[in-house]
Amino acid sequence: MRELLSKYYKLLEEIKSLKGIVALLSWDQENQMPPLAVSSRAKQRGLIEKLVHQKLTSSDYIKIVFELNSKKELLNSIDSRSVSISNKEIIKSLKLPSDFVEEFANLKSKTQQAWIDAKTNEDFKLYQPLLEEMFEYTRRYAAYIDDSKPIYDVLLDDYEEGMTTNKLHKIFKELKTNLKEILKKVKAKESSHVFTSSIFEKNKTEKLIKEITNKLGFNYAKGVLGDVHHPFETKISNEDVRINVKYSEHDLAFTLTGAIHELGHGLYEQNISHKYEHTAFSEGASLTIHESQSRLLENMIGRSKEFWEFFFPVITNYYPELKNFTYEDATNDLNIIKSTFIRTEADEITYNLHIILRFEIELMILNKEIDIKDLPQVWNNKMEELLGIRPVNLSEGCLQDVHWSIGAIGYFPTYSLGNLASAQLWHKFKNDNLDFKNKFKKGDFSSYFNWFKNNIWQYGSLYTSEEFLNNSTDEPLVAKYLIEYIKEKYL
Ligand SMILES: [Zn+2]
């Protein structure tokens, strides 16, 4: 048994190393790579990805995982969880015919290009036939994986183990009713334009972000701050976590909230215990819990008065022209509630209504209750129903997100689930750390760092989201904490 386990972990380490190389190649492509290197880089990436696939589907590896999985009761809980994850991954990949995998991959790149063309030309017809095909392939994908389950349940399981359409319906119904009510009652606030009042040079902002991220616990001995077109976080290895920022010279709030969001993901990845480094769960893989960590730092902490009481004076060291404003002005500007068309720019309340809109539409398309050709209309009607505004063009409407064009159908709900989990964990954190506000004001964020390291980060994805929440809050995921948090903050 011991020999089998050590062979398994050796192969797993090779697979993880190759995946790390792929991640490094794409990070470099976003950050540094000269534009003419696109096709040589695609070849390099393709080669390494092929090696990953070969390792994952090699008879050697499959045999070892299957054998260990059949004797799981003899393994300790850590090895058993790791083997289960690897086993599930193999079973899924074996269910998909290789022709299908290749066709689906091609369809994804063609559809993404069609989405870009349709968006540029404001012409839905350029996208419609490929999007139809994309949903059809998604239905086929779900049938290959498990045709006894509802399609959407199969898709959800790829992103959020254990989540079902029924559970989502229940949670989203409560959320939708409450948020629509709250939205009607929130008073309109004027912006002081703190974060758009000057030109914010990249070099200075970068130093500022280094100072903020350092203070919150990001370890630059095993981390990098990157500069990209779309913010993201990526992990090359356990000692190399990269948070990537999109700099705006005109909107400092955009740059900072994006950086703080990615920092939340980065802190999680940087603080997974060494004990689990070798396992299949040495990454924060559960999307709900991962997103809960970024949203919690971005919203509950990064938009709070205490945070700005400490950090606003720091910002004025870099940008003395902001001394005309107060930290209250800054907090005010970061918490303005207003219905807008674009999901990624939405506030804490309307963001979730954007997600519910997408969830309801995805389900209708998959169940063939609506025709894709009617999507722009259906989208606009739903937006009017949920947010009280109607897009006038496609880029502000149904063409704004890349997700469907790359086959990420069933993914959107995890954003809102992350928000719900963040509020639930935040509630528990506050109960356990009654004095946190006074400490935050003085720039002491250790209570935050330690609580989340102990309760979440150190475990990677040893637990599912549901288990994480049950372990640290004694409840499964519920809507009430986000609703309470929003009511307390905005009403
Ligand atoms: Zn995120």
C-alpha cells in the first residue's frame, strides 16, 4: 500500500509540475510576452498540455488510482480525499470520447472569436449559430457524464461539488425577493469623485499596492505582483503565487478594488499548509470558497470605514492631491448603489441580481424553453424586471461576458455563492473577533489573517464548500447572512 501511494504521489507531482509550467506560460503571455510570439507560444503551451493529458490518462496512473480508490478504507483521511479527487477526475475524462473532446475544444475557440466579432460589430447573428452549437455540445457533455441527472446539476458539479439546481433555486429565490425590496429602499448617494479626481501613474500605484498587500499579509518571498489586461490570480507552485492587476490611470478605485480582490485569492493559495502540498487538494479548488475569500476582502474589509481610516492617509502619501478629501469620502464613493448594465462594475447589491439573471437564462436555454435567436430580447426584459434598466446595445446586454463563448455554462452561480459564503464566514469572524474594528483602524489586520488561515486557507480544498461552512459556521450555505449584512450596511 505504501509503495502504491508513493508511486501515486510521484505521478501527481509530475502532473502538477507540468500544470505549473502551463500556468507560467500563460502568465508570461499576459504580462511580458512580445506580440509576435503568439503562435510559437501556442505551440509550446499545446505541447505541455498534451503531456499533462498523456500523464493523466496513462494506464499506469489510472491503474494506481483505481487500485487505491478500491482500498480507500485502508487510507488515512488525507490520502483518501486526494485519491477520491484524482479518481473522480479520471472517471470524468474516461466518459468523454476523444473525438468529442477535440471537437468541443475547437468549438470553444471558434465561438470565442465569433463572440468578439459580434461584440465589435454589434451583430448578434455572427454569434447566434455558434452559441446554439455551444449549448448543444454542453447538453451532450452532460449526457456523457451522467444522463440520469438534470443537465444543470452535472454542469454545476464541475464548478461546485455537491451543489444542485434545486438548492440553487431555493437560495436564489430568497435572495432575489429580498434584494429587489432592498434596492427600492436604498437612498441615492452623490459621489465625491475621490478616486477619479487626479491622474494615477502606474509606478506610484504599484508601490501603493505593494504596501497595502504587504500589510494584509501577502508574502513577496513567494509571490509576484503582475500587470495585465484582465485581473486574475494564478498559482505556479506552492512557493509562487501571482496576483495580477489591471492599472487604470483615471480610476484608482477600479485598480485598488481589483487588486484587493485578487489578493483575497492569493492569500488563500499562499497559506495552504505544507502538510497538504503533495495532495490533489493543494489548491483552493472550490470556486465558492475561493470567491468568498476574494469578495470578503474586497467588500467586507476593502470597502469598510475602518480599512479606509487606516489606508486613506497612506494613499495621500503617494497622491498628496487627495488630501482635500477625507477617508469618509473615500468609503462613501466605494459604496454607492446604482443599477448599471455591466456585471463586473456592479455594486454589492445589484451584482447578485446580474448573476440571477444569467442563471435563469442559462436554465431556460438548456431546457429549450427559449430560442437563442431571442436571447437579446429575453436578456433585456429580464434586466428590466430585476434591475429596472434596459440595455440599448448588445455590449451592455447579452454580449458582455466571455463565459458562454468559452463553454463556461453553469459557472455564473458560483460568483453569488461566493458572496453568500463570504457574508456567512464574515458573520462568524465578527463573533469570534469582537475588537476587530479598533485593530483594523490602526492597521492591525492579524485577526483577519489568522482567523481565515486557521479556518479556511490552510486546508486547500480538503473539504467541499458545504463541509467548510458546516465546520466553521455550523450551518450549510444560506442566504440570510448576506441579506442581513446588506440591510445593516445600506438601510
Ligand atoms: Zn475572483
